[in-house]
Amino acid sequence: MESVKRPKTEEEKRDIFFQRKVAKRMGKAISDFELIEDGDRIMVGVSGGKDSLALLELLALRRKFKKQNFEVVAVHINVLELPYQVDRDFLDEFCRKLDVPMIYRDINVDFERPSKKPACFRCSWHRRTTLFKMTDELKCNKLALGHHMDDALETLLMNMMYQGAVCSMPAKLSMFQGNIILIRPLIYLRNEEMREYSRISNFVLEKELCPHEDVTKRKETNKLIDRLAGDDERIRTNLFRSMSNVQTEYLPIIPKKDKLQ
């Protein structure tokens, strides 16, 4: 006797529609910025958080259902000096279902050595350096990171406020004489959209969070954006769009020979 398929509930239909919407938005970014080409071997940096898990799943599904021919490899960098932990059992099973190889790499970061740089900066620098090395080791030509629109906005404001520079996170960046292309396929997506995608997908997130994550300038900048935006979502969108609409003729550009004290 054939089993009868249970009809989907309205909530399940909404969830499926939302997941497709997220995939479509990522696809638009991939198309707009030409992030993926046939023959690419893409390494995905997996922190164990919602954004990197969503990116990995979305890329793996795109590889499966789209006509583009590319490979995906997942890598997690573990800093031995931090209590931060991912659920390796979940990650291994998650990647097995996606048919993506999962690779772990342990590294050391000397947090005891005196430094003017905060712990988060040093940790991030060592993780990123290791990711670049592994991209080369694994013969990948692209490194995909799970940064989204809100990350780009925070970086923009942080650089303006603390560095006096207008710069952020590009969707595509050529590095090391073009040997590695860094891509951010989630750049058109909001943090709250990634949170909802994670809920629908039932991701198992980090077992233990980093003790430094709530004491960064990025957290404070995120709160600032929340206060500025309030209930008007156009503010976030317009902040993001402004990076593609820089009208230098209407800016008080300081001559390079001069310095404003």
C-alpha cells in the first residue's frame, strides 16, 4: 500500500517560501558580483554560527540544483586557548548530508603576550591567516565567508568613526595576486533574515560561545545602527546603498598634504 503524503501546513509553506527567498537573494548577489564560475573550488569558513552554516547549506544546495559546476569544501578553525566550541557531531552529520568534506584545524593564539590589539582582533587575524593558508593547501581558488549586510554596515560605520575612512566589506576581493578570491554571497541578506533561516533549518549552533564576543566595538556599533534605524527599515537599506553611490563632488575632501587635527 502506498503511503499518503501529509499535506504541508501553512507554517511549513511559509518556511519553504522564506528559504527560497533567501536562496534567491543569495543568487542575485552571486550574479550581480560574478562570485561563482564553472570550475571553482570554494572553501567555506565555518565558525559554527548561523551565518556560516546557512552559507554552507545554500552553496551546497546551489551546487546540487543549479547548472554551475563548482566544488565546496568546509573548514573550521579551532583556537585551543578559547573555550569557544562547535558541536562537531552536528557539523560532521550536517556536511555528510550535504555531501561536503568537513576539515578541522587547531591553532594556538598567545593571548597572554602584551598587545595593544584586543583579543578579538588577534583571534580573527590568526583565524583568517590560517584560512588563507588552507585555501592554498586544499587547492581552492575561492574563500567564501558568511558576512551579511549588517556586518558590512557595522564595518562601514566603524571605519568611519575609528579610522576616518569610508570602506567596508566588498562582496568580492582579489587577494595574493589573484590566487585567492574572497567572496561574500550573503551580502544582500539581513541579520534577522539569517536568524530566521537558522530557526527554520534547526541549526545546532556553538556549544560554548567566545567570552570576548560581547565586549567589542562591533557590538556597540550594532546597537548604534539599531537606534538609528528604529522601525524604519529603509535606513539600513539606504546605508548599504550609499556605498554604491558615493558623490565625491559633494564631500569636503581634505587635501592629502593637509591633516585635520
